[in-house]
Amino acid sequence: MIKYTSTWLLLALFILPGTALFGQVSADKYCSDYLNSIRDNRALLTAFFQQMPKGGDLHNHFSGSIYAESYFDYALKSDFWVNLKTLELFDKAPTLNLNSDIKKMSEVNAAGGLPDLRYQLLRFWSIKDYFLGDEASDKHFFDAFDKFDLASKGLAREGLLELKQRAKAENVQYIELMYRSAKHGLDLSDLKIYSGILDSLQRQKNSAGLAIVLDTLYARFIRKGIESKVLDYTQTIEKTHRELQLDDSTFTMRFQGYVTRVLEDQVTLYGNLVASFLSAERSSLIVGVNIVAPEDNPASMRNYWLHMEFFKWCKKRFPSVKFSMHAGELTLGLVKPEELNWHINAAVRDAGAHRIGHGVDLAYENKVYDLLKLMQTQQVAVEINLTSNEYILKVKDDQHPITLYRSAKVPIVISTDDAGILRSNLTEQFVLLANRYKNISYAEIKQYILNSIKFSFIKEEKLKLKLTHNLQQQLAKFEQQLQLSLIKR
């Protein structure tokens, strides 16, 4: 009996792991079993997902995705002025500068203070070594954009290449980037009277009356030459994309236009939105539109209904243009409870969003199960940003609504939001996903990856099919190579 058992054990050693005695275990099943065996080991999970093709990152802000080190290098190369107390940057010497705290970076370097300044700026521009209690985490995050704004403007081209190279290094095949807003640049001083009209219609919740006013404003924008402004914008984007060769055999980049929701002047905001939709309608590279900035900002909250109506009008006027919306990036305590129950509903039901970004306040939404059913039926995907939600909103683990979306079979994609500020990447998002939500299977994770191409806004159907086919092949190759690698150990 001992001899018989030993014989079978010896045979087992020579049979490929993943190969059963009466048939071969697929590489897919092997990877699934292996993933389940390492769910509690983040180092092993990181190695796994670093190698795994991850499809696309559909929720990605350009300036927030560049790492602070790059901004520092650019500021140093440009020899900006810096206030050593406030850390504010200047590209020119401040007028009447009598402040001894303001120095050129070359002066700081000559005095030996550059390493300390670098460390301070990295913390100032990102969450590096952030300590709870320094300041509110959401404020620290959103304030960073203004703090590094000057440096980010100088990296408009180099930053695109940085994002591409980093994506390829971690096996990401596609980025849909919120790159630049399509500001119309028109003189709207003669339209100021409409600001009060818009406010009044919003207070009345008068959708029909508002649509008439938006028609009128759109006609005025056209007469003022908004189309030529948009043409300049789209040509600049397309020229940059072409010259930098952002697309290649293994990587593709497309852009979303966006508007900033915290503007007080709603006529200007509406004009920016029209410009964004016009540019997306007329360019194959600008594939969608979004609305950005803190959702809990007083201006954002006050005008949320109005912004949804703007998008609803644009959807009718530009039916071919798709859009995603930051909606429900809120949590209890950040705003009053009654403000948590309608933002996702309004984005999906009223504005008609094709995707939702964040969607964190889902559990508080009115008729949440009806909303989920609608999102599932209409295939409105949700962009899940785990690190971002944890840092900005303090929402993670079973507080996060990803399990609600999953149980309702709402399409899910995994994304980064602002990897530079958050000092993260797409690999880490999948590590958190697999570690925190162990009931989400390997098959589901693969589907989320495939969803990132399926629910992208890529316009060329042939390109979308090609990317899907290539991704499926790359996933199969990854599974086979992982199986063979583990067998050899």
C-alpha cells in the first residue's frame, strides 16, 4: 500500500500542475485558484495584477495623474520663483517683491535647501506622507490642483507621454483621459441678463422654460463664432496626439472634454459645455464629455439640478456624443442627509448619463433598487475608484457600494481617478479589489477588465473590436504564462 501510494505521488510530481489525471485544468481555472490562494497577501497580489493586462482606465484626470516629482523637475528646470513659507510658485518675480521668503529655485539650490523644498512640495502637491489631522483629506486633495497648476501647464505634452509610458509598463492598453476643457473664449458680457433667468428657472424647476432659454443661448453662441473656437481646440488636440504618436500597436489614448461645475457664472459654464459637446461631435479623438470638481462645493450643490438640465439639453442636440458624470461622490457628514438621495438618480434618469463616476452615495439614493435596475437595464456603467474614495470620502471595505452595484449586475469598470495626487496606479486598484472583496471572482475581475473597452467611448467600432480581441488574447497569454511560471518554481 505504501509502495502504491508513493508511485502515485511520484507520478503527480511529473504531471504539470494544473493538469488533472483525467484531463487538463485550464489556465483560466489555474489562475482563478491561484488568485484565491493569495487574496490575503498584497505583495503576491501586486505581482499578479502588475503582469495581468488591465484593459483601460476610463476615469483619469490628466493633471491629477502626473506624479509630483515631474512637476518639481519642471519647476526646477524653469527656475520658478517659490514662496518658501506658502510654497506658492511664480513664473515671474512677484510685483513689488519685498518678501524675503520668495526665492528663485536656483537660489534655493545654491543655498543647499533644494532637498527639503522638494520634500515639502511633494507633500504639498500629493498625499505623500499625509497625516490625518494635517488638514481635511478632501480639501488637501482638491486644493492640490491649484497648487501645481503652473507646473502642470508646462507639462501638457510631456505629461501625456509620461502617462502612456507608465500605462504600458503596468499592462494597461487604453486611457480615456480628461485632458483639457474646451473653453469657448467668447465675450458673453451682453448675455449676463440670462444668469438671473437661469437661476429663476432653477428655483422653479421649470424644465420646459429652461429648454427654451438654452435654445436661445445656443443660437447666440453660434452667432458669436463658438464653432470656430471649437475647431481651434480640436485641431490642437489632434495635432498633439499625432505628433506624440500616442497610439501604437499596444496602446491607445482618447480624450474627454469637460466643464468645471464650481463656476458661479452659469452662462459661461453652459457655453463651455456646448463647446465640449461640439468638439466631441466633430473629433474622433475627443470621445466624450464630463463634469468635474468637488460635488459638495456650494456652487456645485446649488446648481446640480441646472447642470443635469444642461446635459439633458445637450444630449438631445448632440445625440451621438456620449458622456460620463461625476455623480454621488458624496457621503454622510460631507453634506446634509437630504442631499445624498438624488444626485445619481438625476444623472441617470434626467441627464441620461452613459457612465457614472464614483457613485459612492448609492445606498442613500431614493428608490435605490429601482435605480440599480435601471442602470442594469440601460447598461449604465459605474467607474469605481477605490483609493480615491478611501482618501477623499473615507469610504472603503463594506461601506463601499461596489457590492450593491455587483449584486444588481450593473456594469463595473475599475479606474484610478488621480493616480499622481493619490500616488497610486491601476494595479493597486485591482489589488484592493481582490483583497477587500474576496467574493468577487476571477471571472468577474476579467469581465471588469473587458468592460473597460466595452463601455469606453471609442467611436471607431473597428478599433473597439480590435482592442477587445487583442485584450482577450493578452489575457489568455497571461494565464498560460503564469501557469507555466508557477509550475517551474
